[in-house]
Amino acid sequence: MTLLAVGSMAIDSVKTPFGERDESIGGSATYFSIAASFFTKVSLVAVIGEDFPQAELEFLQSRDIDLSGVEKTDGKTFRWKGEYHEDMNIAHTLDTQLNVFENFNPEIPRFLKDVDYLFLANIDPDLQISVLNQIDSPKLVACDTMNFWIEGKNDSLMNIVNLIDILIINDAELCSLAKDKNLLNAAKKVRDLGPSTLVVKRGEFGAILFHEEEIFAVPAFPIKNVIDPTGAGDTFAGGFMGFLTLKGISPNNLRNAVIYGSVMASFNVQSLSFDRLKSLEKVEISRRYEEFSSLLHYDKVQV
Amino acid sequence: MTLLAVGSMAIDSVKTPFGERDESIGGSATYFSIAASFFTKVSLVAVIGEDFPQAELEFLQSRDIDLSGVEKTDGKTFRWKGEYHEDMNIAHTLDTQLNVFENFNPEIPRFLKDVDYLFLANIDPDLQISVLNQIDSPKLVACDTMNFWIEGKNDSLMNIVNLIDILIINDAELCSLAKDKNLLNAAKKVRDLGPSTLVVKRGEFGAILFHEEEIFAVPAFPIKNVIDPTGAGDTFAGGFMGFLTLKGISPNNLRNAVIYGSVMASFNVQSLSFDRLKSLEKVEISRRYEEFSSLLHYDKVQV
């Protein structure tokens, strides 16, 4: 099975209470594909400028990520500068420079038009629709979004939400999209718009999966040293989709995909940028999956 | 096995975005004992004024709660008036009148001195110590507290924390007590003070149990219609301790106790005051426990 991710590749400057890093690579598609690459072959469609570090492209290739859909164009790469204060669930954007991303109009290479699994990372919903129209007959389409599009391009967003299988979104964005502060009510409203499956990311509080008539909820894997939450949501999505691409879709696999997504996010927050993912070994994923499972397990006792 | 709860009985006036109720009965020991009464026989030690409604005392007795340790004294019952705004995790206190509670000096009746399970609800830590000194040799002592005592009576609080088996506390209070914003670090610091077991209540985000070297974490049972969170923490503690009193202490029982505590809290928030607990049937507890278990269950899949 093949997995394609379309989204942003960026150069981030991030400051958290525990460290800072100028000009490291970031972007939703980058984080997503690194996480997914531990499970499956991933192809990436994105745009970068001339300044994107060659060494980082080589790192992505070393993870067997197919970059043939990454367009290198004149100008500078998309840049994001942000800070986290005491509440690490909230990113404060200091500066955004779209640069080459401003004219991003993703063209899916011919050999990727028949992919089975598609992830539309957080980009303009009009571009998400354009990408989807270029894919022949995907088995599974998942999509992320953010408040910027919920507020600024609501109609386009509604169109894409109607066309996808899985919406992966954080809790505040879900409530904003549904205009309902209760998570269950908001989930129902958004699923009524189209996606049969909804994954709600709750940061340090875990995630909830809505699939058919079922709900599955997990806390986050508790982490002592949260250094930098940048990319946690995309890393979650990468683990989630990577696992599904590897194992196929079933109710139990969707639940496991939430666990593997949480595992990948839990590694990512343990370092600045994606340093931790760079050194990550597959055996560490299995070990943390087991630790996570122990933390969730109990044998039922009736009263 | 016998369970004794010592704490406050109160008359509450509460306003939430979904309703309001003047002068309904409340108090930490009241909520605790009603929840626990679905699992085991509970005895209550508290103080009330002459104005405490007789009908409500009869309701407590109808739940087989032993009130022989409840002292009725001249004056008015402890009163609390509060409001919840949009974020129902935060109670805004409008008025507190200690009334007869001001001179509360719990005396444990002779026939209760040999109880096995003791819950010290959120009262002055000096009183918690005094109660503990009156009990012969309890099998298990659990205790709750709040910011008021963490800030105002820290030394006394440290003394009682050193003497108990289980601290049941919310996440913000844990971090305040430990002076550490990371939940895992805070948990370690507080367990180093004495209690072998720590239960951290996270409101709508669930609960975490720390016991020996193990962690167990659950989300909250998702509720569509959260009407009034008053007493949710005490109801959780009541389900938790009620279940342990019924089934005994073991690592797996502690995990199940967290689930039953969550189940009881999930019912309680569905109505103003404890209306929902008044109509609750035991079979509904079993049914929600099963629903909760389905929501947490997955069959492991390795990668």
C-alpha cells in the first residue's frame, strides 16, 4: 500500500521554556512523513525554496521518503516563527512568511495518482480539493485543518470535509468548526457533514476516535520532559496514517492507529524540532507501545 | 468491610450555563457518601445546622448511609454559593458561610473507631490529623485537599499527607502542592512525601493513578449534557473508595476503582446538585461501566 502526504515544508524558529532553535526544518507534511516513514513508504508533495537545507532532504530520503513530488522553486522556503509559554498547548505565532508557499499549487505526479492512502495536511482547503481531484480512487482520505481556514474559508472547508473519510483535528478547532462547545455534540455535527471517522487531538490530554457508532478514547502517553510540542499533531497523524497504511482499515486497527499516533507524538515532544525522531529506532516504538498498553490495561471487575 | 467518610455537609446555591438551584444540599462528605453507598455501607461524620432539610437526611438514610456520626448543632449549616461559566472545570465562589462548620471538631463515635477504610474529605488538615488519630488501625486511608489548605496550612497538610495511603487530588492542586508544573514530576514529589498511591483527577480529561511503579490513565467518560460539575471530584472519590471497600485492595482493583469513580462522576455531572444520583439504579452503573470499558478497549497489534 502507498501513502501520499500533501502539505507544507517549512523552516521554523521556535522558542519554548526549555530551549530554542533558529531555522530548523518543520512544516506539517515534513513532520507527518517522518512519523509515517516508521510504518510505511511515504511520498511527499510540497514546495520548498532554494534555501531548504540539502542535508535535511537527504535525511528525509534516508528514511525512504519519496521526494519526487517536492518542487524546489525560486525564492525562500515558508517560514514560521513561534513561541510557547507556560501552557505548552498554545503556540504563539511571532511571524509567518509564506514565501514560495504563497503560490503552492500542488500537482500530483502521474505515478502517484493511484495512491491508496492520502493525507491532506493543513493547507488551504481549495488546494486540498484540487489534490483530491487529481487522485484516481483512493481507499482512504484523511485531512487536517486549522482555525485560519475554519474562519477564512469556511465554504471550501465544508466542501473538502464532505469528501473525505477521516478528519483529524484538534479539540478547539472541532468545536469552532461545529460551533458547539460540547465535544460529543460537535463531533456529531461534524460527522454529519461527511467524514465517517473523526479523530480529535487533545494535546497533553490524549485523543478521541469516533468511528461508526463507536467511540475510543485514550489519554496521552505521560511525558516527563516535554521540550517542544511543535509538530505533535502532525506526528500523531503520521503515526496514525502510517499504521493504517501498513495494516489496513478495521475498527480495531483504527483504535491501534490512535495509540501509534500518540506514541509517535510522545517521542516528538521530547526534543526541539524533530531531533528525537531523527535518532528514533523502530524497537523504541514497539517498546513504548507496550508501555502505553500497560498504562491503559485493566481486567474487568463487575460489581 | 466498613467505610467512614469525614468532611463537610453543606447547603449549596449553584448557577451553571445550563441551570441554577438555590439551597440544595451539597458538601464533600455528602457527595462522597451517596456515591460510595452504591457499593458499600458508609458511615458519615460531619456537622449540620438546624436548617438542614429533614427530607434530605431521610434520603441519605434510605441509601443505607449511617448518620449516627452527624452532629446537629445550633446555628446554620455551612453554605456555599458558586457559579460556573463557559469553562465548567472552574468553579467561581461567590460566597462561603462556614456557620456551624467553623467549630467542627470531628469526634469519631466509639463504634466507628475500628473502621477499615477511611476517607478524609477536603477539610482543615489539622482536623484530618485529629480524625486519623482517633481511628484504631485502618487498612486504608485516603484524603483529598484543596488550594486553600495547600497555601494556608502547608505544614499541617504535609503532616497528614505523610500519614495516608492514597491522596486523591486534582491536577492543578497536585502541581501547586509539589511546586512543579509537570504532572509526572509533581506526582513523584508528592509520593515521596508519603502516600504510596496517588489519584489525580483531571475533570473532563479523566484521571491518572500512580501506584507503586505503575501508572494507569483513563479519559473521562464523554458526556453530552454536562449540567453541573459540583461534587464531581467527591463523587469520583466515593465511587473509587466504595469499590475498594467492596472488593479489597489490589493493583487491578485500584485500576477498576478509577473506572468506577469516573462512572459515578459522569452520572453526577448530568444534573443539578445530585438529582441524577437520586434516581440512579445499580444496573445503570454496571451498564455504564461496560460502555466505558468498550470505549477503552482495543486488541493489541504489533508493528
